[in-house]
Amino acid sequence: MARVHNPYFAGPPATQPDTFFGREDDLRFVDDSLSSARHNLLVFYGQRRIGKTSILHQISRRNHPDYEAVFFDLQSGMTNSATDLLYGLARAIASQLKLPKPNRPDFDEPDAFRTDFLPQVTRQLGDKRLLLLLDEFDVLSLETGAMELDALPFVQALNPIIQSENKQVIFLFVIGRRLKELPSQQLQIFRGALSRQITLLEQGATLQLIRQPAHNILTYEDSAAECIWRLTGGHPYFTQLLCHEIFNQAQRRDNWQVTEADVEAAIDNAVSAGQSALEWFWDEVSLIERFTLYTLGQPEFNGQGASLDQLIAQRNARGVQIPDFELRSLPDQLVDREVLKRDLEEHYRFAVELVRR
């Protein structure tokens, strides 16, 4: 049998509508927020590879009667200098709106973006608003959370537009952390913003993501699809990763019927292929948070989770120096970030079981 193209992809954002599933509430949040002319600052936040960029691409593809959306990846520039970023943003706007390509020297003065370029754009738009979808805002920050000195004038150039009484230009920023977790320098930028956490996919959307891309090739038994859902918890990256390996496995075996045993057999290769993603998962948790996750990953809990009392007992048995008040608040903080989930019996377990494996 000729080799069949694998329709699953782990890593790149879903830019096409037929590879995008769920997220109706997130798209509705944008429309509802922009129904008021008073709002022009929105923020999406959430963990890495949760689908934030994919949502921006879907928004940019919509033909909306009230606004024209322009996607711009802040990490696409060669540098984080304000002039390079503003010129890059201007080029993205001009390309989307079929305007003449702007000249690079015109942006040597950062204020020129606001005073010279934007008025041309808003005249072209007429009654429509301009929605700027600014992805990867975190790349403008140092590890400490402070803004890079080169990038600070870029933000300062945008701030008067954000604060203007004329709300014809709307900003939707993507960041990795909740607003309350940002350092004061960044928090001021988002003062008054409407924010929304991009969360794990619901079960229905996850099952669509599992079945739909390969619906003419692979047949998933219900128990197999449910097993993938339990393992990935609705995380789109890990769902794509596991399904990608399941497809490769089916192709090697020339057996296109997927059982629960086939899913289990694909786990090791999927985890190996996703090693870099697992590394950033652990990089984003603190040392004391790692204790909680390490404990929940021990064989004695077998993926069934542990209560707060059990976590405290493990701390005492191992002699780990974590104060009671910190340890008692840690699991719920990790639940808020969807690293963990809490069941009805107050047991904590990994939100994405594949990470524990």
C-alpha cells in the first residue's frame, strides 16, 4: 500500500479552519468584548502550546463586518528593537489591507507609527475598526519579567493608541501568564484589559480533533478515542502528538483500526517525540511546585492522584523544607493553571496524564 500522508501535526498552529476544533466560547469572548466601542484592549493567556496562536489565526481569517483583523508574531522580527517591530507591524497591516508597502526609514522615529501611518489606515477602514492580534508578547521580556530595553519604546509607542479616547484600533495580546502574575512594568501596559484564559479543550472538541483529521483512513474504536482523551486531558498539542504516533504505528502495521491497546502501544514513542515539549513543561514550574508533581508521579499513586494530607505526609517523610502554608496553597494554584486537576474526592492528579507517563 502506498504511504499515506499523516494528517496530524504537533507543534505548528492550526491556521486552516478544517484543522481547528472547539474554542467557540473564546471566539465569542472576542465578539462580545468588541461589541462595546469602549473596549480596545484584550488579553489571552495560558500555558504553552495550548492553542492561543491557533485562535488568533482563526480570528484573522474571519470576514467580520465590524473589524479588520491583522495577525503579527512579535518573535518573527530579527531583533526586538522598537523600530523593527513597528515597521514589521506596519508591513503586516499594509499587506492585509492591500495598502502600499511602507518605507523602513519612515519608522526610525517610533511615534511615526501613530502619527503618520495609522491615520492612513483608519481612513482606509472607514467605519470598521482595526484589530491587531499581537502574538508572543513574552518574547519582549527578560527572564526576570522586566521589559527588554530595546523593546520598551515599542510598548511606549503603542500605549497612547491604547489609551486614546478613539477606540478604532483594538489590541489583542497573547501572554503566557495571568495578569496578576506580571511584574508591575508589564502590568501597567494591560491596565483595564479584558482577559481570558485559553484552557484545555472540552471532551467533544478533543474527540473531533482525534477523529476528524483521519476520518477517511483511521477508524477509532470508542474505547480508543476515550483513552486518548484520558491521556491528553484535552491538551491540543499532546492530542496531536499522540494521534500522530498512532497514525504512524497504524501505517507501519497496515492496520487502520485503532483499539485501546494500540493507543497504549503508541505512548512511549509519543513521549519520546515530545521530549522538548515535556522539558518546557517542567521549566515552567518552580522547585517547590516540582515537589508536588514529582510526588504525584510516583508509582504508589499510580495516576490516581493524592490528597493534600498525602502530599503533606510525603513532604514530612522526605524531609523537604516547604512551609505548611505554601504546600497547602500549591495544588490549587496548579489547578488554576491546568497543570493539575482536582476530583470530587479532593484528590489531585495531572491534568495531562501523558506528562506523568
